[in-house]
Amino acid sequence: MTPGSADFICTRHTYSILLRLGAKTKTCHSPVVMKTLHFESIGGASGDMILGALIGLGVSVDELNEELKSMEIDPFEIVAEKVVEQGMSGVRAKVVLHKHHDHGHGHHHGRHLNTILKLIAESGLPAAVKTQATEVFQRIGEAEAAIHGIDIEKIHFHEVGAMDSIIDIVGCCLALHKLGVEGVSIRSLPQGHGTIECAHGTYPNPAPATLRLLKGFPVEDADEPFELVTPTGAALISTWRSGDVPVAGSRAVKTAYSFGHRKLRNRPNLLRASLYEMAEDQTADECLVLECNLDDTTPELVGCLFDQLLEAGTLDVFTTPVFMKKQRPGVLLTVLCIPADREKMLDLIFQESTTFGIREYRSKRTVLERDFQTVKTRLGAVRMKMGRRKGNLITASPEIEDCRRLAQEEGVSVKSVYREAIVNIKLGEEK
């Protein structure tokens, strides 16, 4: 491209249009705050410990009690007390069941999954809470069905189906909703040893359902002969977890400590929860970079994997020519994805490539705010991807498929349609 050429003049003219248009379209708006939650488990995690942590972060106990009554359940009350243990102040929560007349429905002996899901569905709780609570119980049901080797519809919950456990799970989902949390992170959970007693008899610790719910979850050994993580706690955290650390660039605004009811031997029975905030209009976010070298596969297979990764929802994927040992030609496959998609992307790369190992690291990236507009040109309508920063239009990119379609219909070059769309950005805004 040289000064004076048609391409140079078009590019320079396009740039000046964008600069002038950006100055005109500057807007002011209040940033939307994104909230995330980070758990640090010292003594384990149970339904009442998680509930106590959310209450400690500011959720009203009175509101929880009132809204949970929309479920057709026995009389109850969530009670939270302030306690001080080992020099730390925090919350200890529990569900108190009031005396009621049992009409022979077996309420004290657990419930079937469908009965619990019906209680949730017919309640007056927010739709998001119903969806999340249903997912938690569904996960527990799938774990129990796999362990006992029976159909999920025949699963009869004992401990988890008890009324206090139902209130714990649904109450935690409601409390998380009230905090406006959009992501939950936790590094690992402690694991006890020995045996535990449950409705089916003596089981190894952790319980089989807990281990299945935490499949693939990082754990650390704790020298404690107690059940540290209950099936309820495992189901909630494994359902909520979107990462292992808080989102890069976010700031901690509040921390709460929740204590369990058992005294442990070597550590406080403590769950810490920290609430983080980040303004959503900040253009910095965090992504995960996955890389591997491929030198023993055909280009066609790399191309197939490329397309599969895009279909799976990766942020970006690209290959770079490299030279391996003994100067063998190969390609460096690089995948950018959100941290929550890590396992899915790793599985796909291992399954569809010949690599024996994948490198990974977190990276911060800055992106423009994006929106789409349709620009009318003399040749037809073209969709445009608009990139903005701080309210200013920085760049615009016509959708190439629209340009190709119009070029074929009108018998002109794709390049001419592309230029027409860029020039008409300003005309469309002025109208």
C-alpha cells in the first residue's frame, strides 16, 4: 500500500470517519458492578456453614425465612448467631424445625427426588433460584443413583431429603441470588478420614456421594476423623464453582467467617467467604491460554480440531508454524478460553490431537466494548461489528459473509461492498 493509491486513500478516509464519528457518539453511563464470591475452606463445607457465610456477607435472615415459607414445607426457622472462636468473630447458622403433626407422609424419613423438585417448582421463589436449587438436587440424585446402581427416579433421599437439608440448599441458592453473585471460586476442600454413620450404615469418610460430586475437584488431606464436607456442601460448591481464584482486577469488599457445629482437633471448623466486585464496563478480563506443539499429525486433522474448538466456544484459536527437534516442522496450537471452560477444552484437545501434554497459563486481556449495527448501502444491508472504548467508536468491521453475498448478487467485488459499508457508517449515524 503506497500513498496516493486507491487503497491508501480509502483507508485514510475510513480512519478519519471513525475518529469524527467517535467524538460524536461519546456517551456517559454508570458502570454495572459484577459481583463474585470466593470461598476458603479450612474446616470443610456443609449447608449450614455456607448459609452462615452468606448471611455474614449481609443477607437478611428475616427475608430468607419469609421467602422460603412459599414452599409447602413444615414450620421452620433459620437462626444465625454471632460467635467468637479462636479469636475470630463470625456466624454460626442452623435450621430449627418446629414441632408439627406428622400425617403419615414420612417427612422425617427423607423424600424422593420428584417430591423435592415439585416443592421447589410450586414455590413462589424467583425463577433463577428454582433453576439453581433444582440443578443442585439433580446432581445429588445422579450421584446417589450411580452409587446405589438404581434409576434416579427411585432415589429416596435420607439425610439430604430431610427438611433441614432442603432448607439449607434452597436457602443457600436464595441467599446467593440476593447477593447478586455471578461467579463462585474456591481452590480446594479439606478431606477427613475414618468412617461415618448414615442411614445405610457405616460408610467410609468422605461419603461416596460426596466423592462423586467432587470428582475432579482439588482436595487436600486433613488429619481429622470427621466428615468435613457433606453431600449438601459438595453439591452446592460443585454446582456453583466457576474457577479457583477471584477474577483478575476485582477487589474484595467484604469478608465473612462461618463456623460449623463440631469442634475439630487440629484446625478451626471455619469457612471464609469474600465478596469481590468489578465494574463490568472495564475492558480488562482474564482468559486461560492453552498451548501444545504438534509435529506428528496431518494438517487436515489440525484443521478439524481448529473448527471443533471454535464450535465448543473458545474465545480464539490459532496455529503458528514452528520447528521442533531435529528441525522437524510442526505447529504451535494456541487456544484462548474462559477459565470455566478449561476441562472441556483440555478434553477436546487430548481427544482430537496427538499431543501428550498441554501448557496453560492465565492472561489478562483488554477488549473493546462491542455491539452490532446494520448499515444500509446502495448495494444492500451489511451488518457491522462496532468496537467502542469509553463510549467512543474506535473501529468497525463489516461482516464478510454479507459483503460476499451482496457482491455475488450485484456482480461487483467483495472489496467494493466492504468499502461501501465503511463509508456509510457516518451516513447512517447522521440520519
